[in-house]
Amino acid sequence: MKNLFDVDGKVAVVTGGSRGIGAMIARGFVANGVKTYITARKEDELSATAAELSQLGECIAVPANLGTTEGVADFAAAIREREPRLHILVNNAGATWGAPIDEFPESGWDKVMDLNVKSLFFLTQQLLPALRAAATADDPARVINIGSVNGLTCSHMNNYSYSASKAAVHHLTRHLGVDLAGDNVNVNAIAPGFFPSKMTAHLLPHEEEMVKDIPRGRLGSPEDAAGTAIYLSSRASAWVTGHVLALDGGHIAAA
């Protein structure tokens, strides 16, 4: 019982790992002994994050554009070449778009859906051989999809494709959780509330007003993101699959 949350010695991939929640999760993994690959589109930013995290453990940057099927295939091939066994895949890479409903463009719909849903599915598909190779009945391999509270309740913002994409991620998580259970691959999702990040930067000037709707009275912290991902990657959650865990300080419960 003492080692229920131990992830030391595992191998993980975190997409969108150069900043925001992805970087928070990657930091938690690296600091706890996980060999962690991070990927993002902007190579300079990615390399800087990898260099910073490498002071805590093993972190490797592999630049990729996961917004295209070619980019997904190239990245998956690069990971399989390096790691025949993959214990953890965190599908965090994502995009958002906001515009009034009468002006919302098809390009804003497609960009968000392609990255947030399509690439998530096909990257998982293409890394399944490595995930299956690492999996055991007692300690399954893990896929952790990053959804959003916007996929659970109305955001009251004009981010239509984003909220729809995150609802799709949540349901896809349930579907994959059932289908891959027999392969000893657990699939769960984290639905974060408000964390400081580039995606929420436009809301941060209103932080004092925002936290009034959060029962815990604050925004999310790096420890919150990392701790939840470590739980979902450890022996402690071996019997948990197909679920969406709201990480929101009680925001949804109080809505």
C-alpha cells in the first residue's frame, strides 16, 4: 500500500507539453522519475521547457505539428522508434477559437476539431502497439485525455467549436475506455477548470471575479494538474477507466 502513487521508471508522452497544463503535468512526471517526452509545434519554446525540466530528471523534446495527419504519423513513428514500450500517453495538445455565432468561421471550427479530437484519436491509435507492450493486468498502460469543464457545462463564451470538441473528447474517452480495457489500457479524461495558461490569459484580468464561482476560492495550480495525472498513471487508479474527472475546485458542482 505504500507505493500506490509511485510512477518511477515509467515512460510518458505529453502532447502540448511546452506550456500550460501540459507543462505542469510533464514537470510532475519528470520530478517523480518518469522518462517524459514532450511535443509542441514551436521548437524554441519546447526546447526551453525540456531544458528546464531536465534539471529535475529525464525530459526529451520532440517537435511536431499534431494538427495534421502527417504530423501525427511522423511523431508517432519517432516515439515508437525510441520507445517500444510506452506506459503513459497524455493527449493535451489543443486549440480554441472565439467568434460571435453569426461570424464563426469554418476555419475556426476545423482547426479546433482537427487538433482537439481527430489528432487525439489517431495519435492514440498509432501509439497503441507501444501502450499494449507496456501494459500488465496489475498496472495497465494509461491514456489521459485533457478535456475541459467547457465540455461539461455551458461556457457562456463564444468558443463553440472548443466546447463541442471537449464534449467529444469526454465521450471518446468513455468509448475507448471500454474498447481498450481488454488490452489492459486504461483511458480516462481530466476536465480542468480555470488554470493560468496562455489559453485562459484573456480571462486572468478578471480572476477576482472568476474565483467567486469556484467553491475552493482559487484557480488551479501546477500541483493540482500534476497530482491528478500522477494518480491516473499510478497503481492507485488501476481499476479506473472510461471516466471524466472534473478538476475545477467545485465549479461544476456549484453551477
